[in-house]
Amino acid sequence: MKTRIITVLIALGTVGQALAQTPIVDHNGKASFFSEAPMENIEALNEKVLGAIDLDKGILAVSMLIKGFHFERSLMEEHFNENYLESDKYPKATFKGVISNFSELDFSKNGSFEAEADGEIEIHGVKKPLKTMVKFDVVGSKLAAATAFEIKVAEFDIEVPRLVIKNIAEVVEVKASFNFSL
């Protein structure tokens, strides 16, 4: 009788694990942005970006604290947080989406491939659709993912005072990269 109960418990545990796959997660992803403007280029890096991929369903998620972006000059960082992104009011930026051609991808084999991520980005409390290409590199039990895309500052209700309009580009290049263990 004890053997039968133990067998049933082991079987239930195995089925439960198979049905409740958790996503793979990187807590130390990187995101950067670059703004090329006539008066001055502005760039910042955030090295504490949370990225997750559900390899069973092809779902992607990214979340980062706005205050995690660091600049070369502290005054830029202060203006970014207080005047433009209002990081006390809108503390996070997120992306949630799916890999469009997920069924065609094989993450169990070494190699490099690209796929389109289709989802929704939220910055400064504004949600917008976003499609971006993601480059995946699989080497052994490691999966690297990287993307780059552009956003229009005005589309996210980020107001730039006329006095500094030439200091900030209308379009900002964003890059993100993650390293996962399979």
C-alpha cells in the first residue's frame, strides 16, 4: 500500500511539473537608449532589466525600473527622471508579447536565428503596439536574446520643453539583451 501511494505521488508530481512549466528568467538583462541630437548625444544604460521567455508558448516579457538607467552625467539622469520620464509617477517600462513564428523555432539546438516579437510596450504610462526583431543565439544550455528598435518620444506623452528641444532627439534608439539558462 505504501509503495502504491508513493508511486501515485511521484506520478502526480511529474505531471504537475510538466503542466506548470515556468518561464526562463534573466534578472540582469541590459537595456540602453541613444538619442542623437544636434546639440548633444544622450545615452543611458540599465543593467537590472528583468526578461522572461516561456519556451512552451513563445511568450516574452520585459520589465525595468526607469530609475535603473544611468547616465554619464548625473544632471542628465536627474532631468530624465524628474522632468521627462517622471519616474516617481511612472516607475516602470514593460513589454509583453509573443514570438510570431514560435512554432518554427527550435531552442534545443545550437545556432543563431531571428524571430519577430509582436506585443505591447508601456513607457510613461502609455501603451503602444511594438513589433521588433529578436536575435537568438543558443550555445549549449545558454540562450542569448538581443533586440533593437526605435521609439518616438512624443508618442509616449514625454514633453520636451522648447528650451531644450534641440538637445533631445524625436526618435530614440533602444537596445536590450538578455542571457538565459535553458
